Amino acid sequence: MPTESEANDPLKIVILGGGTAGWMCAAGLVRHLDPRDYQITLIESDEIGTVGVGEATLPHIKIFNDGLGIDEARFMAETRATFKLGIEFRDWDRPGDSYIHPFGAFGEPWGGVQFQHHWLRARQAGRAVKPIEAYSFAVMAARARVFEFPNEDPGSIRSTFSYAYHFDAGLYAEFLRRWAIERGVTRIEGMVQSVARAPQSGDVTALTLQSGQAIAGNLFVDCSGFRALLVGQTMEVGWQDWSEWLPCDRALAVPSERAEDFTPFTRATAREAGWTWRIPLQHRTGNGYVFSSRFTDEDRARETLLAALDGAPIAEPRLLRFRAGRRLQGWRGNCVAIGLASGFLEPLESTSIFLIQAGVHDLITLMPKRGGDRADPRLAAEFNRLFEMQYDRVRDFLVLHYTANRRLGEPLWDHVRTMALPDSLQHKIALFEARGAAPDYRFGLFARDSWLSVLIGQGVEPRAYDRLADALELDDIEERLGYFANRIALNVSAMTSHADFIDSYCVLDRVPA
């Protein structure tokens, strides 16, 4: 039992590892926890590289940055960021196809019925209906390569979308490092040589560095990447392998010169053995090829990636090996895994940084009180419930992209189209096919509009729609559809180009320090 003095001491939180995960964690904790109750130390070594291929984000990152009080224009300038309205998927259903997963709504509900049911009803009745992307402000703005901030008036058509960022992940980690240290986080340079544990509980008590310095703590956050030094190697938390559903196990990444096509969206293009990404930054374009070593070799993958570039490469392609899956638990004992130590899902939907953010948020809300003995096990149990929910839902969404395809005669795509699916995903697809109902989570990632974009974009056809949609006259529905699409087109035509908006808003030498 702790002494009375120890019970009143600040809780010592030790974060192992820097990079995006470590410094997002440090920044979130130092911003939202009372410094009288908590001390935060981060251990990292400049000798250990970070993965750092993820440069695309989801709109949730703006919430994270806003919660820190970060000036957006300054952050974007220092990380060479651009805006992102969604992700374009090319050739995923069949070669030549293209759709965009937007950060915004498709249409609006009428008569208490979700938009897709009115759209499906009119289309099945043979009425004049545009493709569903015409009813998404975010998609149409992305196609036009334009950007302006959403309108705060909920009655405006310009309020129906949100945005994320493309940025240099290494520069973002450096930005957060400076920010967090200025606010009280202690950074220690060094590599861990050994881990001390309590003999009875098995909790970690201290990390000893190669220099001989011992860093004691009460709660340890494992941001050590794929090594998972604390949660995996020390606490021996098992791994749930998802490679049967997500067979890609390699990625090649290479930057290229900035291209003229300065898109406010990420592009993911299906290839023979996986897919390539394209991410425009202010100063360069990020590119990569995520592929399965079962269906191609690294030399052929390198050729495929370099042939896909729309600008000259400015470095040699860098190879990353991985396994898709997650830890069986995100929190065991007094160790919590954040980032790659907790799991890995390929960057198809830019979820890596979101999963870091979700873990940091849940850790803050479930943080043990200062002093005391071990943390209440119910805190870890709730963290693990949320951890599993987030990863499992993202997994299903990613697998959908692969299995819903008509790329016949290609070994990888034939395999993923015919493989046995997780029961949870089978149910979602069957429900949509039967009645046009898409998942609409209150909590967690990827709600209705996200699922609609992929299901419809990749040719999954509902046989029917919600019968409540029959309450409105078809002529009324047709008129509303035309009016809504015209409102979007008119507003998009008046917007500023993405390149011009970036140039006026967040170029480094034009933003006040």
C-alpha cells in the first residue's frame, strides 16, 4: 500500500517512443490533465527511426488540434499541409471506375427517411436521377479541385461537409514535440536496456536506459511502434492476425516533386497486387504502393510504384513490412498501447492517426487518479472494449473495399472477392443488399455516408429501399433531387481553387510566427 505522502504524489506517466503516436499522446495528456496531479515523461531515441509514411488524415484530427488550441494556419504552414475533402478510389470495382469517399453527407433526410432511400426509389422507378456523388458537396468540390471553409450556418448547403489534412508526419511530430515540451512534458533521450517489474503484480515499475538512468513510473504508455516493447514483449499481450482478410503485408513509399494536379483529396488506385496512394503536400507529393507479397515480388512492386508517379522521385523507395491485426488488449496491468504497438491496419482510409487519437482520448477520460495502488481494473476493461470496437469496425470497412470488386481474372482480386468474410461484415453487406440500410454508428468511425460511398461506388446494388420512402410523391422526390444537385453545383462553381486557397492561407513564409 502507498504511504500517505505517496498517495498525494502526482501520477508519473512514462511514454515510451516519440513519433506521431508518442507526441500526440504527450500533447493530449499535458493539455487536458492537471499538472498538479500528473507528471509526463517521454523517452525517445534519435537512433530509432519512425515509420512516418502516413500523411493523410480524417476530419477528427482538426478536433484534436483545436482541443490543443493550435493555430490552424501556423500548423499547416509548419507541416507543409494541404486540405483533404475525401479519398478518390480508382479502379477498385473495375478498371476505369472512380468514386470518392467524401467527408460530408449525401443529400439530406426527407420525411424522416435517410437520403439514399429516396434516391434508390427514384432510380428504380426510372426517374431522372444523377449519380449519387452529385448530391455530395464534398465530392463535387473535390472533383472541381476547389476549397473554402464550411459554413457555420446549418441551413447552408456549404455546411454539409468537413475536411481533414495532408501533412508531413515527421514535421507534425516535431511540431507537437516543441508544443508539448513548452507546456511541461519532460523529454529524455535514450534507448531502453531493461524493464523492471513488480514481483507480485507484474506491473512495470521502471525503464532502465543504456546510459544506466532508471525512469520510474506508475503508468506506462507504449508508443514503441511495431516492437511493442512493453505491451508485446514485456506484458506478452497476444496478437489477433487479420491477414486472412487483409492480405497486403508490404508497403513501398517514395516522395516525388509536387505535381500540377493539386488535389484536395487523397487518391488510392487499385493495382495488380494491392493499391497505390497519392498525397499532395505543399512542397512535394507522397506516394506509395501497399501490396501482398503472395501476389507480387518487391522488384515488380517497385517498378509499378515508380511508373505511377506524376512527378520525378526525390528519394529512393523505402520498404515497410507489416501484418494486419491488433493486440488482444490495448491496456494490460499498468501498460497502455497507442499507435503501431496496439495494431496495424493499412492506410487505405487514413485511419492510423485517428486510431492514435481515439486511444489518447480514451486514455485521458479513463486516466487513473493520482497516487493510490494499481488502477481500477474497470478502467482498463472499458478502454479495451472501446479499443476492440474501433479496430474491428475499421477492419470491416477496409475489407469491404477489397471484397466488393469485379476485377475478374486477377489473382489477388479473385481471392479477396471470394474469401470468407467476418460475420459482422457479412451482415452489413446483406442488410444493404436487401433494403439499402447502411451502418450508422453513434460511436466509432465510418458512419452511414462513408459506407454508402463504398457500397454504391463499388457496385453493391440494393434490391429494395425503406418502405417509409413511399410516403412522398415520386414527382416531389425527383424535383427535390434536381434542386439539391443544382444548389451544390452552383455553390461549387463559385469557390476558390485549392492551390490558390493554400497559397493565401498557410504558406510558411507568409504566416505570422
